[in-house]
Amino acid sequence: MNPRDFNILARELANRTDPASNRTAISRAYYAAYNVAANLLEDMRYPIPQDGNSHRRVRACLSYSQDKDMRIASHKLAELYSSRLEADYRLSKPQNQKDAISRVDIAEGLINILDKVAKDKPRCQRAMDSIRKHESRPVYRR
């Protein structure tokens, strides 16, 4: 499945005005962006853990990359993650159509950034080298 399809669905849901659609749009927008980021890292030969730590690891790797666009993507992904948690678990906090459209737009921009990075193989290699260098530091070792 192409994770970008989640954002297409999110956009359709964000065009509705009911709270369930708005909340689901925010959640799907996050998962579209997260899965594009995870796929990019996997394509760069970085193994993504298949557990609850994967979301944090993806954001951390993007940040460790020392690539300006990937670091921006890390921050945007963290923002979307927080929005998803609110949409999925904080039902007393209102989420309206404007919120949903905003998150879908953020996810679309993040996906565009990562697609641009993915097309530049030397850039991906430099980013992967930075990630590996960061993780090899004695303080970091798992």
C-alpha cells in the first residue's frame, strides 16, 4: 500500500464538518507522513523497530541525519504525532475542520520534503552516515 493514500483519504475526511471525520483525518494524516518517513529510512537500509518505539525512532533518525530538510520533517512529524494523540485520545479537546485541514496540509508538505530527499541518493547516503555516526557514539548505544 502507498502510505500517501492515507493523506488522500485524510483530505476527503477533512472536507467534512463532523468531529469524527476531523479527528480521523488528523490521525490518517499523521500515519501517511510517518509511513513515508519510515519507508524512506528503510530504503536507506535503516531497520525500523516493529514495536512501540518505532515512532520515536523515526523522528530521532530524521533529526540525527544532519540534513536540513529531514530535520524539519522530524519536527513536523513530532507536531503531527502530538495532534494525532489529541485527536485519538483527548476527546474532550475540540478538533474542528480547520484543525484537520491544517494537519493534512502539514503532512502533505512533509511528504513532499521526504520525496525530494529520496530522489537524491548521495544526499540519502550522507544522511545515513550521519545517523550511523550519531548512533555509534558511546552515550547512545542501545
